[in-house]
Amino acid sequence: MNDTTARSEQYRGFTISVTPQKDNDDLWDFTYRLQREGETAAQAITRSRTLGGYAAPETACAAGLEVAKTEVDNLLRP
């Protein structure tokens, strides 16, 4: 994986895209974007995580996917 390559996954009608980003302590955090199928890019939700930090970009991506999936689950909860 290139250090800043976005990883995308389909989950419950959303496309989740996670991009690792290096913080100022040489650890990795992430930004994720949620886009519901059929909606425009302007309606996408973007979030950034800059606390904690991860040792590798792959770990940051995996963590970002889990956080984004939790947000999707919360958005779809009745």
C-alpha cells in the first residue's frame, strides 16, 4: 500500500473511502468519506480522526473503516 492510497469499501448502501494521513508525530491517522448510493459527491459526509495515531498507514485504514461502519450503522438506526 502506498502511504496515502485511499481504501474504499461498499457497506450497507454507502461507499466508504478511507485515506491515511501522517500527523505531526510521525504516526498515522485517517480521514474518511461516506457517500450514499445515488447521492451526489456534494452530499457526502467527510470526517477526520487526529487523535491517538497508528504505527502504520494500513492500521489507520483498518481503524478508519471500522469507525465509518459504526457511523453508517448509527445513521441507519431507526
